[in-house]
Amino acid sequence: MVAGALLLAVVWVFLLRYVPDNSQGLLWTSPNRYVLVQTFAPAAAAAMAFLLVFGLVGGWLLAGRMLAPLTRITAAARTAGAGSLSHRISMEGRQDEFRELADAFDTMLERLDSHVAEQQRFAANASHELRTPLAISRTLLDVARKDPTRDRAELVERLHAVNTRAIDLTEALLLLSRGDRGNFARESVDLSLVAEEAAETLLPLAEQRGITLDVTGGAARTSGSAELLLRMVTNLVQNAVVHNVPAGQGGTVTVHTEAYGATSVLRVENTGPRLPPELVPTLTEPFRRGAERVRTDEHAGVGLGLAIVHSIVRAHAGTLDLAARPAGGLVVTVRLPGSTREKQ
């Protein structure tokens, strides 16, 4: 608008004033071309030169002001690239495209920071858990070497138990890593059949502890790995049996499957001691063992049961909800995308 108004003003002041006014209807001839050119050309050149300088300076100032947020985002990206994920842009001002980009970048940094912290914590816990059985094995071997008269049958039995625990932990870590990657073949799986298979496998454990194990509901199909989904349900049912009321007190475990539109639902509910509300959200963390939960010696676990469940659910684009029962125990609800394709 400014440039156009200036050009019009130049034309008016330096050209049109030489053209006679014919508002009275008088006959007139056009001014001499030489006069018009000699009058208008210098003024137009000066105006163009001014517009060039004005455009460059104004554009530079405007671009600098508009691109200042982009400079902050670039600096934050370089800081993150150097390994510092705690930095945040926290851009203020109006909600424009740069503000949306900065907010999205902050959200990404927050998730990356949380993920890296989780991985570091997991690595530290895994190394600690793996170090424990190895240290026990070394101690037992040292004792056997220093005391040749020690009962070798007892030593072999204890070494076997420690070695079994180390193997279980290693397999659990590998399964957890596989679930996090999500690179598995997918097929149509009926959660109701998976629940029945898991319940049948764990029925002797439930009977040994005096726990009533029931499977209810109907078909609930989803798309995913049958092996991983079976491990997910098995872990849930085993946790529900192990972390229940003491043996002989009539505990129950109920596994229910159903389909809600495009969602397949698996719910595992068990009796047991009351859980503090602040403890429930942490149960899916690796190596998290609730102090209030009941364990048996033969099923001490490695602290990865619900972490593996969470990883498998996440790899199948589902959700996992944990809720403490008012009377004691836990309700675990898994929601997975439904599938209508028949299993091959």
C-alpha cells in the first residue's frame, strides 16, 4: 500500500500536473513528450531507488522479527542434538505457526527425555538384577571350593535355582525388548481362546493355592502376534493368582473377554490385599515390586510381568488400565483394536 501510494503520488505530482485540465471542455493538445520524459523519468528513478532501499531495510527488519522464533527453535534443536534433552523453548506470544512448532518441539523433547530416563533406569535395574544371581553363584562356588566337605547335592540344587532365575530374567528382558520393537508378524487372534489356554496352563497353580479361576465372556478378536498375546494373558493371570489372598482363604481370579464395536477388551480381576492408590500406576514399571503384594517362594518372579504386559499392549496399539478393587485386589483392563478377519 505504501509503495503503491508513493508511485501514484509521483505520477500525480511530476506528470499529471503538466497535463492541462479539460474539465471545462476546452480543446487542448497533449504536452510535448520530451517535456514529460524529462520531468517524470528522474522522479520515477529516485522513487524506485528509495523503494529499493526501503524494501531491503524493511524486509530485513521484518524477516528478522518474524524468524526470531525459528532461531530459538534451531538453537534448541542443536542443544538437544548435543545430548541435553532437558532444555525447553517455552515460547510465549500469539498462537501462530512458530508457536505451534515450538510447542510440538517441546512435547517431543519431553517424551524423548522421559524415554531416555526410563531406558537408563531400566538398564540400571537390569544390570542390578542380573548381577544378583551371578554374585550368588560366585559365592556358592567360593564356599564349595573352600569347604570340600560341604553337601554337593545342596550346592547343586541352589546353583540350579539361581541359574534358573537368571535364565528367566534374561528371557523376560529379551521378550520385553521384542515387544518394544513391535516387529512381529500379525494375524487374527481371538482373546477368548488365548484366555482359555492361559487359564488351562495356570489351573494347577491356582488349585495349589486354593484360587478359583474362571474364564467368562465371548469372542474378542484382534490383530497381532499370537505368541506375544498369549504371554500377555499368561502374565496377567499368573500375577492375579500369585498376588492373591493367602492359600486356603478362597481367593478368586476372573478373566473376561468381550468386543465393544471396534475394540476388543480383556479384563483380569483378582482378590487380594488392598493396594495403596499411589502404588497402582507404578506396577507396570520394570522391576517394580509392590511391598503390599503377596508372593510365593516358588513364584518369586523377576519384576517384569506387568512391564512385559505393558510393552506388548503398546506394541499392539492398545491401552492398559490398572485399578485397585475397593475390597482388595486388582482389576487390569486391556483394550486392543478389534479385527474381523478370521484366523488363518
